[in-house]
Amino acid sequence: MSDAPPDHLCNDPRSKYYDEAVLSRGIGIRFNGEEKTTVEEYCVSEGWVRMAVPRALDRRGRPMTLKFSGKVEAYFLNAEAEPGEA
């Protein structure tokens, strides 16, 4: 596994951009210079994040998300940990 997080990642197991191995390492997102903790999906090359809206659910009971455009920086939270270590 590389030292850089993937360009596009989603934390929903139904998405084709879901990767449990990468998510288990811990991903941090900096959006327009601010740390964000409610990011559901991101794409660095296209410059957008999809974040959960507090207290809003869709008709299936999942959190509603909004897509925001801007500068996206993704990084591993624990850079020195090897994959598989927890």
C-alpha cells in the first residue's frame, strides 16, 4: 500500500470507491484549510467532498449528504502504522 491515500474514497460499503483496508488505517480530510470529520466521500482530483447533514435523514433512514466544492487534502491519520496493525 502506498503512503498516499487514494484520489477517491467513500465510507459506504455499497460504493465502488469503498476500500476497507484504506479506511482501517484512518483517513483525515482537510477541506479549504479546515479539518472536517463528517466527510462521507471525497475526490481530490475533482475537488469535492460529500458531507453528512446533521439531523437529516433520507427516506431509507440514512444520513443526507451535500456535495461541496473546494480544495481537498487527504492524509493518513497514523502515518507510521502499517496496514493490518491496530
